[in-house]
Amino acid sequence: MEPRKGLGRGLSALLADVASAPTEEAPRRVVPDSSIPIDRIRPNPGQPRRDFDERELEELAASIREKGVIQPLILRPHPVEPETWEIVAGERRWRAAQRAGIHALPAVIRALDDTEVLELAIIENIQRADLNALEEAMGYRQLMDRFGHTQERLGEALGKSRSHIANLLRLLTLPEPVLELLREGKLTAGHARALVTVPSPEPLARQIVEKGLSVRQAEQLARAAVATPPSAGPAPVQRPTVTKDADTRALEEDLTAALRLKVTIEHRAGGRSGELRIRYGNLEELDGLCQLLSR
């Protein structure tokens, strides 16, 4: 059985493979350097990047009209349609080239399976400097869910710290309306991180956007929301404040990222027991948790 390729080959490694001398993988190459009619190129339906900035596409189209497409696309033979090719990397250039009225694009063609295509597409997108925090977090989540990569392995392969990856994955525990504000750029990643620990983050997110609050102001607002007791019902039992150690906080973050639900751990000082709490926001999240735990 062919050994599993390591994570993090990325676009540069893929191009290096094509340009290198013939090896045992030579039969995988179809055409190393081709000009492909643009109407025979199809986007990758599994492309993790969904949002393409209209202004940036127009700027790229203008550049392509003047100088052409300098960097080739990475394509593979389409798995269903004969005589067509599917994009592995370069969808932005393909979209902009259509606007520029280009009829053919330079391409490097490789024979890749679905797993390799998805992994390379995710990695290439994560390595992009203009990727927003939510897209980056979703890329990490896909790599973990689809390929079983751990946060530590991702950090090593992509040059990111485990805490950076864990903090971004925690954003995915926020409700969809808050994620939409983040996706639209109305909230920054810093604003969103401040809301992760808040019981009801959506009203605070709206308040942050409406008032144009800074990240520091959002953090103060979030701390106040967490510290404020419920307006109705019996007064909560006062518990002594316990400072959690770094290992416990890291475990909370890992479980929160893995389950996509807020997880808190209360470990009794000096003892071997405690409580693990999982907070869900709706019945769908509860149902998903039940399915996961019953596997």
C-alpha cells in the first residue's frame, strides 16, 4: 500500500513535483505545461473558499487584460466530464480571466484523487494571506474532520501555534448570525473571540456592530455579560473563585474546538473528580451531540 503523503505539501511543493526530474510518480503526470480553453475548466465543488471579493476580482481582471495570466492554474482531469478539467488551485485567476475575456489559461495538470484535491485546496487557502478568520477556521476543521489531523500536527505542518489554531476553531462554536457578521467583515476575529464565552453572544455582537466598539470594549462588554447574574430566579450559589491551570484551560479549548460546543471543566482542587459541562444553543446542537456520544 502506498504510504500516506504528509500534510503541508502545499502549492509550491506541487509545482516542484511537476518541474522535477522523472520519478516513480511520473505516470501521475498528464501534461506538465498546457494551455487549456477556459470553457473546458470547471470549479472544484469542494473548494473551501466561498467568498471572492468583487473589487479584488476586478483588479485582478484588469491586471490580466494588461499582462495576461502569469501563474498557471493547477488542474486535474474532470472525474465525470470527458475532455474537461477541474480546478485544484487558482479559482480566483479563473474567475478574473473570464471577466477579462481570456479564452485559454496556462495550467499544470496532475492526476489527483478527491482526497488529495481537497487537502491541497484547503492547505493552499490556509496559506493565503487574505484569508479571513472564519475561512481559516473552517479550513482547519475540514483538515481535522476529513483527514484526522490533530491541532499539534496542523501547527507543525503549517507553521502555526496550537493556541492559534485552537482559538480560531473556537469561533465555530458561535451561532450562525454571529458568524455571518464575521464573514461579512462587520466583526473582526478579535471581537468574535471575546464573544465565545458569552451565554448569549448574538445580542452583544449586534451591539458591537451598531456602536462600532473596539476589541477592547467588546472584551469588557463580554466580561460584564458573563459576570452578570440572571435577572430572574433564585440567586446562584456563590462558589469560591478558582484559577484554572494552563493544562485545564488548554483541554477546555481542545474539547470546545472538537465538539463545536462550549465546554467547561471544573476540577476539584486537590481531588481526582470534577465536572465537565457542555453547553448547547439549540435542539439541533443537542441532537448532534447525542449522536456523537452514542457512536
